[in-house]
Amino acid sequence: MKVSEKLQSSAQKVQEALTALGLPCQVVELPASTRTAQEAAQAIGCTVAQIVKSLIFRGTRTGKPILVLASGVNRVNEKRLGEMAGEPIGKADADFVRQHTGFAIGGVPPVGHSTPIETYIDADLLQYQEIWAAAGTPRAVFRLIPQDLQKMNHGSIVSIQ
């Protein structure tokens, strides 16, 4: 895995958020795209299930952002997510994602957002010794242990399927 020495500003923002939380995670930028879970797994050399997908949804009544941190192999049951969130949810468009997280789709990390976001963590991620998450750009990632996800954003651990 070839790594970039100097981080782009969005990736540096994620590194600073991790450092501020006292987490030993190190953001790396790879030469290959990590925009999708499949691309990330190939670039890193891990399974797709070990990739943390950061998915932003929008509450249809309140307009609040909802973050789901899902295993790369899982699909979100949107009806169940809506029940947990207390309102129906819909997909968020690129502008909504950037407005509420400060990051573009394809690089949304689980930490360092513009504002606090209600978060749900896929319980399936807890079975792995290490997982990988996006770090602000479509080529930046960081390795972490599943327990660190909850430290980052105080998310609820749930079954998302």
C-alpha cells in the first residue's frame, strides 16, 4: 500500500479530529480510489465487510441529517432506520451531505463533521479486529478498532439490516 506523505486539507481535518479525541488513528492517502467499499477494500487489502460506509440520510419531517456507519457488505433497512430515528428517512443529496458534514460523498468520515449528527453504528462491524473508514477524500482512509467508532460520535450500535 503506497501512501502519500502530505495530506489534502479535508484529510488533514479528519486527522486533527482524531488527534483531538485522543485516538491513535493515522490518516493515509492512497494512489487508488477508495470512493466505494469495493474500491477501498482492494486498495487497502482487506475484506469489503471491514470497510465502514458512512451513509447520510435525511429525516423527511425535520430535515435532520442521520449518519449510518455500515459494514461495506450491508445494506441499510431504511424502514427500520426511520423507526429508530423517529421519522421516515430519505436519501440525502450531495449538497445536503456537504452542508451537514463538511465533506463530499465518497469521502465522508465517521468523525470531524461540521455539526453533531445523530449516528447509528452497524453491529456487524464489532466482529472485526480492525476496520477502515473514509478520511475526508475519495483516496483517504484510516484504520481503527470498532470500539473507536462509538468514541468518535457516541452513536447507537444497532442492526441496520
